[in-house]
Amino acid sequence: MQGSMQDWDLRVTQLIDYAAREHGTREIVTRWADGSIERSNWAGVADEARKLSQAFNGFGLEKGDRIATFAMNHHRHLAAWYGAIGFGGVIHTVNIRLFDEDLIYIMNHAEDKVLMYDAAFQPVIERLKPHLKTVEHYIIFDDAESYGALIAAQDGHYEWATGDERDPCMLCYTSGTTGNPKGVLYQHRSTMLHAMAEIAPAIFDLSPQAALLPIVPMFHAASWGLPFAGAAAGVKFVFSATNEAPILHRLILDEGITHSAGVPTVWLSMFGHLDAESAAGRDASLGKLRLVTIGGSAAPRGMIERLMKSGVRVSHAWGMTETSPIGTMGAPTPNWDELTLDEQIDVVCKQGRVPFGVELRVIDKDGNVAPRDGVTSGALQIRGPWVIKRYFKADADTVDAEQWFDTGDVSVLHPDGTMQITDRVKDVIKSGGEWISSVELENIAVGCPGIAEAGAIGIPHPKWDERPVLIAVKKPGADIDEAAVKAYLAERIVKWWMPDRVLFVDELPHTGTGKIQKVALRQQFKDLVLEG
């Protein structure tokens, strides 16, 4: 016997239809790189998306064909997401920060049929064109004779493609540091479930009252799902095609931003700008901002503390391309109001708890499921309806028989289910049979006055197998040396965690998604010799 409720396939186009119907006049604002402001709304974006679907159908594209985007954050990029999906295709957001060889591999592996891009990237596209084997149509977003003409040629009378909720809708590639990037192919069903989970108060806390400035680029891990969740909630979106701190700050103030999301480096830059504004006697406030979500890499305690002291709730997010990407999110605990500020910061520094829909477990070094004791660390595994089962075009699943996916992170689970990342498996520093968390060491070091950014790596040692070395970037004008950093650390870490060396560089290498590139850092200092 079956239930007697209506049977609707969960498809992404329902999101844009809902946003246009119920929140059609809610603004979608774009601040272009030239400083101009363009204002649309959910009804306008939905209309453009439908015209794009109509155009793609007119190209002769078939269901499942991939449409690539090579672009920054703006409302036309948003329309392209829904337009590509709307005719039955797959939107493929390409990371603009990758090297040419990776871009060529990714787009050929995806067999993209259309490439939509910002005019600023024309030189890159010209380099790539001779090597792209399947792209048949090139469309420039900010060009009246390209995107503009394509939209103008359509009447918009187009019905979204129908199909099974397990049809593919989006393709994102990992930015791994070893081997070729791997594709993750999302479903309509998985994307819809993820979007509905994200709007909850304990996750992104989205509603029609929210004015959301997503600083996370739309090419990065499905932009943390916000273009879909934002439609489900009917938020006001504010996009910026450039991410300089003065521009973002102006948008926060002028557009009444309440929510934002980005990687830690964005907020480090913002703090520098706010300090300069304050010194000049200008408005250094964050206006109506009340929730900042930080992901991509662990946020330093000092960053969290500064935002919270400004009256902003901070949510620490953890996830990956393979998890759509939200895996956990930090949120106020039931006893939040009873905690001191330091205790609240302790909570936020962890990576948070899982939303309904996914499960976590930790496998210890002996291969057993670790207890939730806040002490036992091991390999973090995850499963759920928006977690990967198999990479795009792979021959075998990447999960075990019970659907557990190994994330590559080393973590502990606390008794209340809170997850805390202690490292990446490949970045753990193994010294004398003990593990040293490079992430924790870095976060503590960044709290040292005069340190802007720090990376910790393991260097071979004749006695201890490996010893930690800290590579740091000084803040502009800072007068700090190795002895000062070690003195600061000595009061905050156990003795055997103390780096053997503290070295200073002008900048650290970063991946295409802004994380410290540990492989490159280890290669840079591979000839460093530590004394026994």
C-alpha cells in the first residue's frame, strides 16, 4: 500500500518558479567591476533563465549536456545556473583560478558544449580555445552583442524540461593537489534537499528579510548552495564582481546586508580596511550585518572574536565539493545565553553539528568507530542524500558498502555531536609517534600580534621522524621575529608542539579556492635541514 499524497519530483526549476511567483519583486543587485550597479529581481532573473533555456534548446543541445561558466558573481551568472538546468542540462561552474592545463582537462573531461564567461577573462579564453574539443558556443555575459543579443532573440515562452528527480543538474570539480581534478555530479533531488536544509535557522538562517552578500565565488563548490537556498527563501541577493574590502564594505552599508559568507582571507582584508576607515574618522561599522558564515578553511580564533564583539553571529561551516557542500554548521547551542564570551567563541571555533540529512562518524587509527568523547581523533567519514557516491565518469564507487565517504580530514566528535577538524590526513605532522595538528598550530599562531597568516608543515627529522616548522607572513609594518612568535606560542601550546623553526615569507601559496597549498609549501622548503 502507498500513501495518498501527491507525487512531485523534486526539481531545481521549482526553486526559481517559487522565487519568481512569491518573491518576484525582491531585489537581485549586481555591482560590476567598473563600479556600476545593476538592479534586477527574482522575476527578472527567472525570465532571463527561461530565455536561456529556450536558447540552449535552440542550439540543439540535449538533456544532460553541460554548459560551463567562467565568471564572477552577478545576476546573469545566477540566471545561467537556472537556465542551463531548465532545459534539462547540467550547469558546470569552472574555477577561474586554476592553471590552464587544469582548465583544459576539466572542460574536455566534462565535454562542455557551451562556455559562458565574463569579458574580463577573454585573454584566458583565447588561450584555451584551441584546446577545447567539445565547446560549440561561446557567450560573453557582459556583452550586448553576445549575451544581450541571445536573450533579446528569445520570447521566453518556454516550459521547463521535466524528468526524474535523480537526473543530473550540476557539475563541480574538486581542486585537489594531487592527480587530475575529479567531477562531482549533483542531482536535482540532492540539490533540492540540500537547499531546503540550508535555510534553517541553525544553518544559514535565511528568510525573505535576509539581504545576502555571498562573497564565496559562484565557481567555488556550488557557491555553498546559496543560489539555490536563496531562491527557496526569497532573499535579497547582492553580488559583487570584485571582492576588494572597500567595495564589499560599501555594499554592506548601502544595501543593508544582513548575511554574508566567505573564506577567512576575505575577513582578514576587511579588518584591515575597517581599521583604516576608523583611523580616518569614517564609518567603520558593519551596518545591519548579523550573520557571517566562514568556510573553505578554519577561521582563526581572533577573527571569530572580533566579529562576535561587533555583534555579528559567526557560523563556522565545514564541507567539500563532495558534500554539495554543507556537512556541518556552527550555531548557538541551547545554553548559549548562559555561556561567557570566551566559551561562546570556543563553540564557534569548532566546525559545528550536522543538519538533518547527513551522518558523521570518526574511524580511529585501529579501524574502529571512535566514541563521541571529544578526545579520540581519526578519519572523518560522512554519508547522506547530498553526499557523493561516485565521481563523474569513474568506474567504481568512492564509498564503502554502507555508503560512508572518507573525507580525508582528521577530526574528533564531541559528546553533543559537534565536530572539530584537527587536520587533513596528509597534513598531520607525525612527530615521535604523536600527531600534531597543523590546523590548530596555524590558528594559534595567527593570533600572535604582527602575524597576518601562517602555515605549519612537517619537515623530516633524524630523531623524531618529523618536526613542525611554521611559515608566517607578517602584517604590514610589523616588527616581530622568531623569538617573539615562539614566546607567544609557549604560553598556548604543549612543549612538543613548539615549531623547530619560524620562518617568514612575503606570501604563502594558495589553492584556487584560497586554502594554503601545503604541497607547494612543503616543496618550497624541501631542502630545509633540521638538527637532531
